Amino acid sequence: MTLRYRALQCLALLFVAFALSQLWYLGQVLRLVRGNTSLPLAGGPGLLRAIYFREKDNTYQGFAGDCYIQAVEWGPEGQLNAWSIHQYGSATQDHTSKHYDDQARLFSKQEMKQIRP
């Protein structure tokens, strides 16, 4: 038996043992929280990010960390494109700033903003 086949067997067993309505989705449990903003996060070990969580109200809420990620692309004719994302925004200390959590929604959707076309 292949590993894939065994994994599918395990998945089928879980579906039989637990009704689909009882399965929770990771984004309902793992949350990116910043001020009044609470957004779902995908997750798992070994992700390219550093967010520290604490348990609160049956969820794990991200409360600290630094996840600045930047990608740069050079084309064959010298074209340059760049994208970046931070889990919160560029104003990490000033909760009155519009940049306090302005990147959180993109981060939650695993998207980046273009910083150089």
C-alpha cells in the first residue's frame, strides 16, 4: 500500500467517525488579532512567518511576531518587480495610525502588495 492510499484511508475514517458538521476549520481557531481586527489564518509548523499565539476564547490569537516578507523578480530585459507583506502594517506601535493593521487582510488571504512595478 502506498502512503497516499493510507492517508486517504485515514481521512475516510475521520469522516466516518466525525460528522462533517463537527469538523472545525483552522481559520476559525487560528486568528490574526490586531486591535479590533480578527482575521483567519492558515497554519501549520514550518511556515515562513513568525507569529506567536496565545489561547483565548477557544482560539489561538496571534499577538506578537514579525513577518516581513519581500519577493523580487528580475526579468531578462532588466525589468524589476517587487512585492511585500507584513502581518500587521508599517505602524506597529501607533494604534491610531491607519497603517496599524492595514496589511492584515492581505496577510490573512496570503497575498502580497506590489511595491515596485
